[in-house]
Amino acid sequence: MSASTPYTKINQELLLQIKAVVGAENVFTEQAILEDYNHDETEDLRYNPEVVVKPVDTAAVSALLRLCNENHVPVTPRGGGTGLSGAALPVFGGVLLSMERFKSIISIDMDNLQATLEPGVITEEFMNAVAEKGLLYPVDPSSKGSCFIGGNVAHGSGGPRVVKYGTIREYILNLEVVLPTGEIIWTGANTLKYASGYNLTQLMIGSEGTLGVVTKIVTKLIPRPQLSVVMLGSFLENEQACAAVSAIFRAGVIPSALEFMERRGVEWVIRFDNIKFDLKDDIQAFLMIEFDGNDMDVLLRDCERVNEVLEQFGCTEVLLADTAQQKEDLWRMRRTMAESVKSNSVYKEEDTVVPRAALPQLINGIKEIGSRYGFESVCYGHAGDGNLHINIIKAGMSDEDWKNKLKDGIRELFQLTADLGGTISGEHGIGLVQKEFMSIKYSEINLNLMRGIKMVFDPNRIMNPGKIF
């Protein structure tokens, strides 16, 4: 099937076959439902599927994919719909495959510190379930209260605690996957080590549903730290805050989270969420730093060392939050920042990541590029691992420039990121909206290798077409 060959439209006969293999009660064609599933959290993009299917087990997913593959019907897997790269948008119509009914935590293995669960489990619910047993699943994206763990796997999610614990790649041991042909495989083994051929588990992580559909997930768990403290450092300049980040690690401490927040983002959060916070007139940036562990004396010594580092970079004030409410208030401010920005203006969000020592150059470059192209920006993110979310604000930019000129500015942002040794997405994925920028970071050789992998798994190109490439 060539790239220019149109996909098969779903006629009445195909619809009846779909209902036969997954159950008529799990198939939806009503216009209102199609519109519910025609978008995610990516800007204002909307693409209607021809049919929404909500299977209840792996066998039904297998039968559906086999049918769609034989008939060249495109399939777009979808998790919680919280994505920011357009990976869940059914750009070619076809079947929207919602995994929302795969919501079982199958087992929590206390002997091996592992869990087996389905991809439709909400991430925070899983975190809470293992926390009740004294365990920690540390992958907690900002949308943890609504995103599915299957979507986290599909996008290689991170979140604020990557800096100490690593991304989701460190916690996925094994995956049950339905291939486009309907065949069902396990990608690896439920072991901490794996040196048995190509690592298909890692290949599936971050593949955005372009290679197959994940139906079961085996995760690693770790003992849950009992204590935590949170510091908030205030800075007169963005560059000062960014420069302090790598110095914190050079001082020999490893925070469990290290977040950057720009002043305007904090201002908008205060208004949006009615948060009470004493925002000083001259403060332009903040670093929020968390330490966790089981010995408060050790945590406080780490805070003291960090405080010394912050002073060297012009930090004017450090707040220490050690009560549960104080910590919750600071985390609430950080986690609602994306929503508050979205509520204030037309915007686009980019997800850049660079070596953390390059953060000052990145923040400077973002502002310089914005001034040349006429857009404003609000930056925040996981500074401890060099990951900045750039919220590009339309502000006074004309509609024509926003539509046509802005893309050149975004390309410059990504080129700057690549020149600094980084890449164009740290945790949001490529999906639909970033694919045109892949050549900035990857050569044609790299891209052809990726395309070749895609063709091995999915020669008919039915799985989430139009994404990544």
C-alpha cells in the first residue's frame, strides 16, 4: 500500500463486521460521540473518526485490528485524550480505538515489587493504589489525574520526578501488544535485566500507537519514601534561575524534583486558581526544589547545601515548605500552570529539552526569537532534566503572522534546541504537530531506519497513520 493510496471508508458492511467482532454495544457512530473523540488537548485541532470502538478485552482488539488490516482501514488508538502533540487525532477518519474500558489493576506483586495493569488505568489512581501498600510509582505527569498509563507508555512520559527516578522507560518491564495483523505478543520478560536480543519493550515505549496496541503493562515499583520537603527560590532574572540548576547537581545533591517557573506563569495561576501567594514586584523566575527520603536530617542538610548554591546565583529569598498543606500549595501552583496559560490566550506549547547546563542559553534564545517574530512566551518545566515547556502566546501577533510566520519561529526554536545538544520533544511526543520538524534533529538515514521499523510492524500503515513521519 503506497503512501498516496486512500484508506478504505467504513461502509455499512464493514460496520456490521466491526460490530460482529467487538460487540455492537461497543461500537458508536452517533455524531455527538464522534465529536467527543475528534480532539485531544492539542491546540484547537479536530478530526472526526468514522466510528468509535471501545473494546473490553485483548481478544476484541485482536479481532478488530485483523479486520481493519485486511481492509486497509486506519486505526487511531486513544488513551485519556490529554496529549499535546496530536497523536490521538484520527486524521484519516477510520476507527478511533478507545482503551478506556481497559481499566483494571490486575495485580500488585509485593514479593517482586511489580504490578500488572491495563492501559486504561488513570495514572494517579495507580499511584495511589501502590502508595497504599507503601510503594512508589514515580512517573507523574501533570495530567496524572486524567491521563491513562497506556498513553504515558505511548509517549515515553516523564513528569517532575524524572530528575531522580527517571522516565517511564525505567519502569516498564514487559508489555502485551496486539500487532496490526491481530497477533498478540509479549515484548520482553518480567525481569529487571534484559539482554536477549532486540528490546521490543523499549521500542514500543514512545511509539505513539504506530506499531501496535498495548493491552497489558508490567511495571517496576520501588519502596515509597516517607518524608519530603519543598523549597522555592526567587530570582530577579530567568537566566540566574536557569544557571543555578546544573550547579545544584555539581554540589553533590540529587533532588526528587526541580521545576522552573517564569513570573507570568505564576501571575496567571494566581488569577486562574485563586491561589494566595506573595509575588514580589521584582521577581521574574522561581525554582521549586523537592527532596524526598526517610531521614529528615539528611533532607534538611541537602536543603542547606542547595540554599548556598542558590545564593551564589542571586536568589533573593528561599521558602521552605515542610507541612503537607504548604507542599500541596506549591505543587498545585506548578501543576495548574498549563491550564492557566491555556485559559488566558491563544497559544501553542512546545516541549524542548537540552542538557541542563544549556538552560540559560535556551531561555535567552527563546526570548530573542520571540522578539524577532512578534510572539510572547511563558516558560516553565522540569529544569532538573533540562526540559522546558515553551508556551507561545499570540498576544499582539496578527492572525496572518500567527498562521504563516509563526512556524518559522518555531523552527528556529527547535534549531536552537538541537544546536545546544537537545531534541524537539522531551515527553509530549511528536504526533501530528511536530513531525515536520523531525529533520532538524534527525538525518534522512535516521528517519529511514524509523520508517523501516514502521513497515516491518505495519506494512499496510493502518496504525495511527499521519503521525511521527
